[in-house]
Amino acid sequence: MTYIVNEKCIKCKLMDCVEVCPVDCFYEGKNMLVIKPDECIDCGVCEPECPIDAIEPDTNESAEKWLDVNKKYSEIWPNISEKKEPPTDNEEYKNEENKFQKYFKENL
């Protein structure tokens, strides 16, 4: 098992999770974070730190698509090991649905 970041993170990027990760397995895209599954040690400390529930175990039914997204973009995006300020407009996107289709940016 590993943890993944799902679409709830898109345009929110709160980064409380980054601060507690003991192995620095988070990678930062333009408008979301991902976890590198091969680096995640399954400790679970990041999951409760996310105030919008954007982190979940890859064993959840909804996680399969997100495991692929996390794998792909953790190979492309830069590693992040320190918390940064979230986007100033993050509150207005917090409960929005279908954020991947609307807002996802590859950063390529």
C-alpha cells in the first residue's frame, strides 16, 4: 500500500502534508501535489494532516486513477520538502467537483 493525492488538491495545495512527511515523497505541480509511490513508506502521517481529504490509501476504490497520476507526475515534477503558502484563492475551489477535467495542469 501507498498513499496518493487525489483531485481535491487541485487549486488548493495546502501543503500541511509536506511538512510532516519523513521521506520527502511529495512532488509539486503547477496546481497540485503528488506522492511518489516508490518513495512513500506508508507511514500515514500525511493523511490526517490534509484538511480537505486529498490524501488517501491506494487501496481505496477511487484511488486507481490517482495512483497512475501520482506515478506519472512524480517522475516529472520537482520534489518539495518544505511547506509553501497555498494559492490565495484556494478557498473558493475547496469543495468543487471535477477539478481534474477543469483545472489540471501538466507543467510540461
